Amino acid sequence: PTPTSTPKPKPTPIIVTSEELEGLFTKYSGEYSVDKELLKRIAQCESSMNPGAINRRYGGLYQFTETLWMQTRQLMGQNPDVNLRFNPEESIRTAAFMVSQNHLYIWPNCNK
């Protein structure tokens, strides 16, 4: 018999209110000394503020690829689990880190 491939389970996104998102944008823009409005604009442009957004190999608020997510999270000393891309807090924290490192090029259409 030929083995069947098991589909990868889709992570369940964490649902947050716009007020909770606003608090996370404030928290991590302050922690990483980056422009809060820029963080919000990128998330709006990339995913329409949808933490569960998936577009082919991209996922989460900021549409990180699995590879970039793992590399960045390891640099940050944070859990590199790719499913955390769908956690709004971890996604915003990671995007704020990327912005603080001047890595805006990863969002070429959304970084203005």
C-alpha cells in the first residue's frame, strides 16, 4: 500500500478585538521604539488585520513565511513555532522587531 500524506492542520487563530490589537500595537511599538502607525498600516495592508490570514505560503497579520518566521524568532530568542504567526501578540512583537532592525523590505508593497 502507498502511504497517504496527512494534511497539515491549520492553526486556530486567536480572536482579538480591535481594542486589544490597539493595545498590542502600543505595547510593542514602545518596546521596540518603532512607529505604531507603520505597524498598523503594514498589518492592514498584508492581512486586513486578520490574524488567521493565509495566502499560499504566507500567514498571519504580517504574512510571514515559515522560514522567515523561524529565523527571526531564533534571532529574537523567542519560540520559533510557525503556528505562532497566527497569534496576534507574537506576530506584532515579531513585526516590531523586524521594523526596529530596518527590515521593511520584507513588506515591499506595504511598508510606506
